[in-house]
Amino acid sequence: MTDSACVLADHIFIFTSGLGLLCFDGGDGQTWKRVLGLSEVVCGLSKPFMAELNGRVAIIWVHKDDEEVEADFSKLCMCLISISVNGGFVRGTQEKVEVVDLVPRSYDIYKCIEVLSEPESTTATTSS
């Protein structure tokens, strides 16, 4: 079962527990391909959420089993992954893995959505 999905540069990416990040390549026989080059930390996540962020795949998850954090809290983590498709292979490069915030232990992510910002207005004003 798919845990999360996003679209990036005409490719569909899904994350499934156990398999990790997969890419649907519609131009190459319309097949699902496993994204190579990711660490076991990212591939072994359960219940992550994804979105496109500045041309990269952002994976967000709650890390609940951490002895460094107080018992009532968990780490909200994010990993940015740049994607390259070359010669039929899809490779991911983990650019950044960071703790975004501490959240209550009971915290769950229900949905991760992409938010587009409005470009600044370029309308010129005239005075008479």
C-alpha cells in the first residue's frame, strides 16, 4: 500500500514501506522503478509524507523512537532528495536530512500538501 505520493518533473513518485521511494516513468515502457542511492534510514521509514519542494522530493516523518528527546516528544524530520533520471535508472541524492521541530509524542501527520506562493505583483501604478 502506498504511504505517500508526489509529482516532480513529469514523474510520479510514491513511497511504500519496505520498498522505499519508487518512480513511475511514463516514457520508458510505463514502469515503476526503485529510486537508487538512498540510505537505509530513508528506505526504512514507516508513514512518511512527501511533497515537491523547489524541484526536489521532500520526505517528512515523525521519528518517535529517540532516546535524546524527552519521553513526551518526538522529532519531526525532513529529507530533501534531488532526482536524476539517466539511462533508464532513477537516482536520488539526499541533500539534507534535518530535524524540523519537536512535536508531542501523540502527533501524527495526516496530509502533506504543496503550497505555492503568489509571485509579487508587478502591476505599475500611475498617477494623474
